[in-house]
Amino acid sequence: MPVVQLICAFLGSVVFSMVFNVNRRHLLSAGIGGFLGWAVYLGMGILTGSEFFKTLIAASFIALFAEVMARVKKAPTTVFLTAAAIPLFPGASLYRTMRCAVESDMEGFVQRGLSTLSGAAGIACGILCTMTVWYLTDRIFRRLSAKPAPTYCTDSTNSGK
């Protein structure tokens, strides 16, 4: 069953990329991102039952993958991030939440709604935290590796001569 889920995650990411006209040379990378992100999600499911932590770690991995692939492929990060995150979106959970609401099952609605919201919050927090850390470390390394500005003579007696 996990193999089928991983194949579907790959295909879902690729098809999503195709629908939004992602360049063909990025389709395989986008699909691999969805595949790996879902693999991390399934792996975290073994370690924890918390929907928030499963999606937090998987989304963090996807954001890191997207940043690396953006540098390697010389493309925007969003090309890889949005496609790879598609398998994580809690569509089935949201559907079940709304079904409970329509059927007036308020206990199920609250329980499933909280699960859906925690999954969505995990995705948002994972992407936000990882991209912020990436941006800050990139900025620090750029400042450390920057060459010092050359110093010029500021003697007013020898200006221009």
C-alpha cells in the first residue's frame, strides 16, 4: 500500500505541474519532491501519531528540497515547492470534516476539523520555518564571503591628480 501511495504522490505532483505549465525540464524534479515529501510523511507516521508533526517535518523537508532544487535547476523555488506540497494538502480530511457537518455530526466535525487544521498548520509552519532559516543562513554566508570594499585615498590635496 505505501508503494501505491508513493507512486500516486509522484504522479500527482507531476500532473499538478503540467496543469500549471511548469517547464518540462522541471517535471521530474517536481515529481521526485512529491514522492520524497510523502515518503517523509509516511515515515513520520511510524514515529508519531500527531498530524501536526507529520506534516511539519514533511513540509520542512519539501521546503529544503525546493530550495536546493531551485539552486541546482536555476528556477524559482515555488516551481518545486507547490508541486511537492500537493500530496500533503488535507483534501480527504477536509472532505470528511464537511461530511460530518452536513450530517449534523458535531462531535465528528470538531474532531476531524481539528485534525484538518493541525495538518494545514503543520504545512504552513514547516514551510515558513525552513524557508526563513534558509534565507537567514544564506544571507549570513553571503555577508561572510563578501570581499571587503577597496579603500581609496581620501586625501583632499591629491584629488584627481
